[in-house]
Amino acid sequence: MLRILVSNDDGIDSKGIYVLAKKLKELGDVSVVAPRTEQSAVGHAITMKTPVRVTKYYVNDEFFGYAVNGTPADCVKMGIKNIMHEMPDIVISGINNGSNAAINIIYSGTVSAAREAAIMDVPSIAVSVASHDATDFEYASELATELAGEVLDKGITPGTLLNVNVPNKPREEIKGIQITKQGLSKWDDRFEERIDPYGKKYYWLTGKIIDLDKDLHCDHFALRNDYATITPIHFDLTDYEMYKKIMDWNIKSFRA
Amino acid sequence: MLRILVSNDDGIDSKGIYVLAKKLKELGDVSVVAPRTEQSAVGHAITMKTPVRVTKYYVNDEFFGYAVNGTPADCVKMGIKNIMHEMPDIVISGINNGSNAAINIIYSGTVSAAREAAIMDVPSIAVSVASHDATDFEYASELATELAGEVLDKGITPGTLLNVNVPNKPREEIKGIQITKQGLSKWDDRFEERIDPYGKKYYWLTGKIIDLDKDLHCDHFALRNDYATITPIHFDLTDYEMYKKIMDWNIKSFRA
């Protein structure tokens, strides 16, 4: 029996994790460990300076999980080390409301939960539907389940995970699946200034995406053109070309 | 006159940012925009669901900066878009208390501030001293200043930043500088269980580092052997080898 750990960043009471966990039960034993409250855009934050609590969360007899007052990465550490007490066969994070393509991979809590598993050498998949108002997670949960089987069958490089995005469309309008790279599209954002009822300034982060991807090999572009995307990502951030170039700089002459 | 933006994750009242900003004034105009409170291990979190506030922070006539109740990445966005109103020539983040090598790069707020600048195509450097009890930031601030000059002189790939670590040693004990890759060393961590005064369980994240790096080409190993390290990192997380391998999987047969 496969042991599957499920987490997310939208919180344990989101519809996406409910649909995902239910579907994955066809594949094996499912443990759910997810944030008690929404943790979108927390990136790969972990909780070191405040105590973490765990509570049990039920929806009738249909759904059971552990709710953690921490980040998605916390949930994966907690799930594996303190709740499952053994390595799962696979960790699946999602299904997220909103795409996690191009630069959003960097900010994503959903992806960071899967990446935390990859750091622990556990195969993992992050799954997102490309709308903050998504309500239909059926196709995304099927794709995640199929991919989990494929990952376990074919194997994946330790430290690498699959980041999956699905258009928020009826399945007959999804054109197919593209294997993609992380796109270059990014946010042109700023903090919008407002005045509170007490006359003090405050700010909201806001912005628009700059679409810099021009072909179906890029996750953001493929997703915008109604393809589901699968991007293998890892956590070796070394820029190997720059690594070679810097060897020629005068740095060695700096004296301690 | 160079325009330099300085941020960090230890907070605007930390000694590391004070020493760094003072030293960088030799190079140009310095703007400081940093978190109001410590933001260690927040990764690349950004603040989207709560309002952000900015206050002015002074230390007599010696130090002035903007304190933000947000994350290091927020500070860089706020600094560039709302405070400087123009692109700085370079962003420098630090000087952090505690190393940011190997897997810690993923969790680091210090590195994420510099990475946010890299995303905006601004050259950037993250600087850390390898002890949470570091008090001497002189050599690290000199190295950061020298490197800033080198980056601006030689140029750096857009989207790439330099992650710099310095041993917490008297400078005569620092053996030199190594150009390094991100090491593979990582944490074996878990949540330690405790009972609060009300009889309820709570957890603290704790663990020890597993030293998986065996040569001076790895940041963690070089640092432990008393070298300062310079690792060029970027934010393209694509695993290009796995990208090619997945092309052969049966994924195309999954039907939407």
C-alpha cells in the first residue's frame, strides 16, 4: 500500500485539498497535514521563532487531517517526522487556487511544500489550477494521481519535483499537456498607497504580470494557451555559467 | 554617484545592517529599507493579504532607514518602487547573523531580498557571517563593498546574484576566498514536542546539519574550513536533465 502525504498552502479547509485527498485514496493510504490558515505566497518560510501547534480536522466521515499553525514547508516536516514517523512514498501539494508558473514558483507555498519533500529525497508533485476562483479540481486531481503513478514507476532525480499547472477550463477545452521549463514572465508590482481611517498611510502589494514567454516550452505561455503544464524543478540554485566566469575576477586578490 | 539599496532579514535594528550601510557610503548614496522585526527563515515570502506600513528609523545622526512591517522581499519591492522611485545600481542584503550556505539558501530571507532584486534585473549581493552570535562585521562589509565594485565593473548575468558567506573568525584566521557551488548539506530536523503550562502540546523546530559536502567547491564545506565563499545563484529552477527525460514518459496519453 502506497503511503501518500498531502499538503497545500490554501489551508486544510480548502476545496482543492479535499478533492485531491479523496482522489488519491484510490492509490494508497493518504495522510493530510496542512496549514490551519491560508499561507499563499509564504515561499519556503519555516517557523523557527514561535511554537507550532497541531490540531485534528474533520469533515464528517469524509475527510480527516492534521492542521498546523505553520507554513507549508513546516507541514511537510511535521507530517513526515512527527505524524507519519516514516518516509512516505510520495508527497503531493495542492490543489492550489491560482497558477504557480514562471516567477510565481519562487513565491509559492504550494511548490515549497513539495520542494521540502524533495529536499528530504521524497518524490513530490505540486498541483495548481490557474484561477483564484477555481472550483473544479477533478481533472487536476486525476492528472496528479496519474502522474504520481508515473513518478513512482519511472523514478525521478532525488531533489527534483514536478510542478503541475492546469487551466481553469472545462476539460474538453484543455488542449493537452506540455512538458515545460520555468518561464521568465514576472510581476511589475508596487505597493499601492492608501490612508486608513486614522489618517495614516498603509500599502497593499499590487501589480500586473509581464508576459515574457513566447512559446509552448514555457509554463506560463502554455498555460495561458489552455495546456496543462508539467515543469520539473530542483533546488540547486547555482548559476554554473557565472560560476566559471567569476573565476576570472580579481576576487582572489582581496585580502582578509 | 552610485545608488545602493540595502536590506536584510535580521531587522533594521541589527548591527550587521548598520555596519554594512556605513561602509557602503564610501561607494555611493545608500538607502536602507529593512524589516521592522526579525524575518529569519521567511524564505521568499511576500505580503499580499495584510496591509504593509513604513516608518522612519534613526540612530542619532549616524543611521537612517525605512522600517517595513513585512518580509525582506517586500522591503526590496517597497524600496525600489515606492521609496527610491528608480532602479538602484545594486542591492546588498545583510550582513546576516548566521551562514546562508547549502540548503539554507532556500530558507533564507537575506538571500531572498537579494533574489528579489535579481528578479527586477538589479545586480545584487547577499552577505552573511557564519554565526548567530556574530559581532564583527568589518571584514564582511569590506568584502561586500569590494565585490559590489567588481559586479558593477565586470557585469553579472541578469537574474543572477552573488551569495557571500564569511567565517566568524578574526580576519587573520580566514584562509582566503573560494568561488563555490551551492552545497548539498541539509538539515535532519524534526519538531521537538513540549507541554505548555496548560497541559497542551506544542512543538519547536530543531535539528542538526548533515554535512554532505566534501570539497572546497561547495559553499558549506569551504566555509567550515575557514574560507569566505562566493556562490552565484539564480532563480531558474528548471531541472533540464529531468525535462528531457520526462519527454519519454507516457504523459501525452493522459486525456483531458
